[in-house]
Amino acid sequence: MQTSQQIEAKLRDAFSPSLLEVIDESEQHRGHGGWREGGQTHFRVRIVSASFEGKSRVDRQRAVHAVLHEELAGPVHALALEIGVPTEQG
């Protein structure tokens, strides 16, 4: 299973999101630190879930980082997060 698929599966299980996008942005970082041939090192995650309701931006990020701790300690070099709740969607 690719890293992007692992990230998606873990976030779906943990947060039951109404929106989830896991975007591999590794190619944009070719030649920079942490980049590897084949990608799967730099990701952007867009997630919307009611489970983030009432949590600060920092607490939302901490929750995602806790779920993805194995990936962040291993293959993932960079993770950009866009975290929201359904009531914030326009």
C-alpha cells in the first residue's frame, strides 16, 4: 500500500470525514530535502470532519499528527494540512 493510501485510510477511520483529499506534492519538491525518487514524501491533506468541531486550529493539527505519527516518523517528510468542519464550508 502506498503512503498516500495509508494516510487516507487512517484519516477516514479516525475522523469519518465528509471531505478528504490526500495530494502527493512530492514532485514539486524535486531536489529539495526529503525528496525521494517515486514521490510519496510531501503531502497536502484537505479534510473536513464534524469531529474537529470546537477544536482550535492547533488541536486539529495535533489530532491529525497523532493519527499519522508512524508516517511522519518514517516516509513522510512534509505534511501541509487544511482542516475544517462542515459548518465552515461555504
